[in-house]
Amino acid sequence: STTCQLKEANSDSHKCLPYSILYEERCGRMLMATRDISAGEILFTDTKGAIGPRPEDNPKPICLSCYKTVPPIVYRCRFCSLPLCSTFCQRDDSPHARECQLLRIHGPKLHNEYYTHSPSWCNAITLLRILWLKDNDPDTWKQLNMLMDHSDYNNKVDTTVDGVIDFLHNTCKLTQFTRQEILHVMGVLDTNAYIIGENQSRDVHLQGLFPVNSLINHSCSANTMCFARDSSSFTCRAVTDIKKGEELTTNYLHYQYHFFGLFYRQEELFKNWFFKCGCDRCRDFTESDALVCEECEQGRIKPLNMNPGAEWVCSTCNASRTYEDVMMVITNWKNIIDQTSKNDIKVLME
């Protein structure tokens, strides 16, 4: 179970887990292999802390039980007035039950116009499902509340933050949750949530927060992969042989970007997760972004260091190019690759 995984991972007498939870200053908590692990082995299956719609991808009203998009005039929950698609989704065991329980306390009445003109209610759904844990599942709440929020770097638009806090405090009257608490949970979601899939019509993206999976650090040459098996669990599988004492890592980027070059990966990782990767692949400056030197047509140019704006120098003739010049070339070819069909071998080979 998740409780077993989290509580007992550091116990020397607990032998069923292939990992332990350690702490390092560079990254916070992490997972370390406690025995040799074979490629293909399932390491654990994590159960959800919370699952909900990803608000930035879902601007339209949706059913908060099955996540189907719904028209502006919708069936609404008879207890809290949030949108559902039908009486069938009005169930006590539905995903919607968590926020419904909280909203019933003060019984806010939201009109249909609110769902089409204000995104704050949708931005708050997964947040509410996490905050619900505080009084109803304190063990899971404790584990999620310990996750990093990267508040020093997280620059979520103030209007979004203020809109969510205004919705929770003034519309829903849920003042038992402090502003700092709400900000922390929003940061935890931004930093640790996984995209776990879509609804049946594939027009609503779902995100999930999982207590154990959220502890796995990133590597561009990861030794595990994590994937959703259903709407409530996330599985971690080894993709290489892992020796006892090695850190378990996974790749945070979507699979189609795993083979993109160094500078694309670094930019995406910092933009979304607020860190610069220092894995073996990222320390190899000749890796995939290295360009053929235009002067000698023999050597490869690579950055002198990883600092922003660093000059690029040929390893053979020492000719140099500016950072801006190199980025223009890399961006141009990245755009060509993005726009080219995967079946157009001739263009891809160029």
C-alpha cells in the first residue's frame, strides 16, 4: 500500500520495498534502490492523493465526476451546485464527493454564468480535493504537504492566484484554509502533479498527485518510467538494470521530447520544474545540440560552459559563434522537425 511505502521505506526490518526514502540537500527527498533491480521490474504502484481536471487545458465547463464537457446550461449538483452531466454522476463515491463535502458547509450558490465567465472554480477543483485530505485523510495529507512547492521560483500569474483565493474564501467561505496554505498546495500541484490521461472524448486533460511517485527525481537518461494504469493509480517500472544504492530517476518531459537537445530540455525543465538538470547526459556538451563547425567543416562546436549566453567554440579549429547565433540555428531546426511528418524520412535525414 501507499502507507506502507511511505511509512516503512526507511525501516531496516521492512524488506518488501525495493527502495528507501532518503534526503539530500541538492534535491530534498529521493528514492534509492535497496537491492539490485532488473529492467522491466515493477517497483511499486502508487495510489492517488488527488486527481482532477488540469485547468489551463480545460476552459469549458465539465462534469466533475466523469469529466465530460457539458453545455452552458448544465445539470448541477443538488448539494453544492457545481456542474455534473446527469443524475448518474451524482454519486457519493464519485471524484466530485470531496469538494462537494467542503462546499456544503456554507452552501454557496453559483449561477450558470459563473462557469462560463470565471475560470476560478475550475482552477480550484484539484486544490480542493487536496485540501479535503487535511481533515479526512491526515496521513496522505501529511505526505503531500511535505512536497516541494518551489515558492521562490513559482511565478504563477497573480490574477490566477487571487481568483482562486477569492473563490475559496469569499464565494465558498472556506476560510479555514489560510492563504499561505492555499499557495503552498498550488505550488505543490504545479511542481509535482503528473498528467495521467484524458476523458473518454479526449478533450479534457486530467492531472494527479501521487505521494510516492512525486519523490522520484528527474534524469534525462532515467532508469525508470512512470505511467497511469487507471484513473486512481500510477505505476513505476525499471527500464534499465539498477544496482543497489543507485538513485531511482524518471524523465519528467513528455516522451516525444526525450530526444530533444540539451538546451531545449534545460529550458523546459526550468520553466516547469524550476531546476537545471545535472545528469550525465546534460553534462555531455557534445550531446545532440553540438553543431558542425562552418569554418573547418570537421569539428563540432559546443558551449564553453552551461552559463546563459556562453560562447560556443569548435573543438577542432577553435572558431567561435555567439550564443544568439547558435540558438537561432537550433530553434530553426527544431521548428522544422516539429512541422515535419514522422513519415517524411528525406526531410528528417537532412
